[in-house]
Amino acid sequence: CWTDNAGRTPSEMKAWVAGIAERGQRPRQVAVFGTGETQWGQEYYCGAVHRLIRYFHSGYPPLEIEQMPHGRRHAAAIDTWTDAVLDQYWSTTDADHRRHHA
């Protein structure tokens, strides 16, 4: 999710969250990533990411990127974050979510 000015959650994301809540489809595991702008102040940076983590009780590490992701540095950060999320996901003790090794 991107973060609107002054740390706000965009209306499209709010509508998506409200829609899944109304249908009773709140996911058990959610990893959150998003963008923000430090120009609004560090206290507002990626505010939507932080609110979504709290709402979904996410135990996964967030990925926060300044403005729009671009370049190798951001690609590497996204790869590292994705690997960390998947490692945590596969390490759960829930038998339904364990990776089976060949």
C-alpha cells in the first residue's frame, strides 16, 4: 500500500479492507509492504503500512520504500524482504503450511 500525504491510508485500500471485513474474509497471515514519503515527517512515513500491520496483527517484517520503488537497490530490498517473509511463513509449525522438501 502506498501512503497518502501526512501518513494517511488511501481510500482504495480502506475500501478493500472494509470489503474483506464485511465478507468475513480476514486473512490469517498478511505480509505488508508499501511506500511513503519522508517529506511528511518521519512520524508519518509509511503510516498506511503500520496501520495495516496493526489491523491484521501481522507478525511478518514490513517492507517500507521511499516513494516509488526503482533500481537495483530497491529490487534487492524487495528480494530480501520476500525471502524473509517466505522463510517465516515456511517455518511455522502449522502442518498445513510446511514446505515439503523433495
